[in-house]
Amino acid sequence: MARQWQHCKLEGSRVTFLGAAGVFENKADAHLGRRSAWSDLEDEGWELVSVVTDPEGELTFFFKRPAPSGA
């Protein structure tokens, strides 16, 4: 059986979770600083997989983690 993954991205201090049924935001993370958001993602088992730079030089970080069983 193939492993299922959850995905999210971090732009500045905003964490956006990329769900199978579309995109949804975790409003609780919107007020966190970049360092705090990054730390929380690491603590929750998220693994950095990619970084993209936009034309203005801003970074967007993409993460994944194994989906819980039965998800």
C-alpha cells in the first residue's frame, strides 16, 4: 500500500495546508512569527521538501508529513 502524505506551505508567517479536497488555512498559525511557525511545523513532524523564490525574492517553503492512518 502506498504511503499517503499531507502537504503544507509556509509563506512569511502564514501556514497554508494543502488538503486532498483543496486548500485550507490554519487561522491559528496566521499570527505566528516565521521562526515560531517553522518551529511548530518541525514539532508536528513536517519535513521540508522544497523552497521556491518569487520574483520579489520572497521564499515559500513546502513541507510534507505522513498522513495519519485512516486519513
